[in-house]
Amino acid sequence: MKKTSPEKLKSENSAVRSYMIDMIIMLLVISVVSIYTYGLRAAESIILSVLAAVAVEVISYTVFLRKNPERISDLSAVFTGLVIALALPSSAPLWLAPLGSVFAIAIAKIPFGNAITVPFVPAAVGLSFLTISYPEYVFTYPSLSIGSLSTAVTEPGFVAGTSLANMLSQSKSIGTNILNILDVFVGRVPGPIGASCFILMLGTLVYMIIRRQPGVITTVSFLAACSFMAVLFPRILTGRTYSLFMELSAGLLFFAAVFFVSDPATSPKSQIGKVLYGLTAGVITMLLRYFGTFEEGVCFAVLVVNALSAQFDDLGAKVMSKFQMNPPKKTLNRNVKMKKIRKTRKARKTIKSIKEIEVVGTIKSEGIVGTPSIEEGGVLVNEIVTE
């Protein structure tokens, strides 16, 4: 295995830290709002999830693998722990989020080196594992009635609520008389503790744009594809505009658009590749919503496009080469002018060389024997003259 030099590792780690810091800032704001809404239980789940992710990474790198400790300081474990905890309901058992974080770091990150070389988004891997293994905990949300937000799903007093994603999965079940748009905007609906407040999700996108994160083009492409399908194939009876709003605000769609799809390590490097990547992820996400087993399948869609990331770059390169075959007329005219200039300069040099050779011939004809030197372009050219 090729070893990474300390200088390169430090540079890569700095780039990852910059991205992770921006993501963690947004996640911490979401965490504060979530704790205010759901109480102490949300705080416990978030803290345990982050501690589990960091502990697994530290133990793996320092004890078992004896890797460079610089890998630990990229903050990706903190990011993973926060994302998984915020993607779950507040009623989930307290061991669920830490289990997902441990699986994400141990399976999706440690074997591949660091946060830059991972082929899949670790948080998406961990959440997919929990979705398949414990769907009854992942998709059971507490009712918004007083006293139920901090109650575990396993406790006797638990009262289940119905999430937007679940309503949408039961086709034609949402009407304006059932949900208030303002409630959806401010997060007064059952759902994941970090993804129910639509205003907060919009704020994260604005922050990404302000910070000029490279993954924002992927996020916007993803949301555009989801929006197009929501308008084209509505699952509710109240109109296409309402369908668009409900699809974007339901479940983890917007949350994943910001924190999963934008990941720079697993997304394509070219701009066209990123657009294609985001569009494909959006289409797959909506297809899984329409025809999938679970009410939310965005984590599976992210893993599919992660596996095809290199192919999107190749496809983007082919598209670029196709458009570059016919450059604009201005470019063609400029190229023709440059060729003429180069030919003129070459002709002048040739004429100069011929004149200098004629001088040598004159010297020879007058009987001067030797090796006259002709200076051309700063180089001495020796002409051998025989008697």
C-alpha cells in the first residue's frame, strides 16, 4: 500500500477539516433547536452518538492500526455521529444512534484510510444499516402531544405520530385540512429530530451558498431533480405546488441533500459530473419513495451514486469533449492569425540564414580558409570551409 507523505496528509487533513467545520457548525445549530424541541432525550442521543464515533476512530487508528494521529483530527467522526443522531426520531432507543455511528466508522471509514479516500458516505452507510436492521425504531416518531416527545418507543406511555413521509407513502392521503403549512415550516410535525424544521433546512442551504462550498452544485442539482419529479408525479390531491412543498419538507430529503449528497470525497470532481451525480441521486430518491419498501430511501440512493462517482466524471468528460469539437468562430479566427504570425516569423529566420550563408560563400570564393562563425539567435554556428 502506498504511504502518504506527512506533508500531503497535513494538506488533505486541512481541506477536510475546513469542510467538516462548516458542516458541524450547521449541525450544532440544528442540534440546539432539536434539544429545545425534544428535550433531554435528544441531547443524550446526540452526545452518545458522537462519543461512540470518536471512540471507535481513536481506538482503531491509535491502538490497532497505529496510523498517523493526524487522521483523527479531520473531525469526520464528530460529523458522522451528529448526522446519524439527528436523522433518527427522539423516541429511538439510546443505543440506536451509537450503534449506527460505530458501524459507519468501523465499516465505511477505517478500512479505507481516511475521510478523503472513503468510497461511500459513512453516515449514509450507518443509517442504511439501521434502516434495514431496525425499521420499527427508525420510522416510528413520537406524537407532538405534551409529554410524549421525550418518551422512548419502548416505554408504556409512548404515543406514536404520523410523519409527512409516511403520509406521502400512503398515496393521496394529504390534504390542506390535515396539515398546516406553517407547522411544517417551523417543525411542528412528527419526524427526525434534526430534519423536521423546513426553515432550518433552508438556512443550511443558504449557509452553504454563502460559504461557497464546492458541493453546493451537487445539492442544488439533487433538489432540482426531486422537485421536478414531485411536480410531475404528485402523490397528493391538493395540487402540484403543495406536492412540491411536502416532498421537499418530508423525511430526510433536504437534510440528506445538504449533509450526504454534498460530500466532496465521494462525489465527482468535475462540474458536469457533479450535476449528473446530483440529478441521478434525486431521481433514485424519488423512485424509492414512490416504489420502495420504506417511507424514506435517500440513504440508499446516496450509496448508489457513490458507487458510480467515477463514471459520472467520465461521462462529464465525454460531454465536454463533444462540445469542444466545434469551438466558436472567434477562437478559430484567432488560431488562424496565430498560425500566420508563426509562419511569417519562420520565413524571416530562413531568409536571414540564407543571407548569412551567402556571406560565407563570398569569403570562401575570395580564398579565405578557415571556419568562420555565424551567430544566429545567440548560438555560434561553425561552417567548415575547405580550400
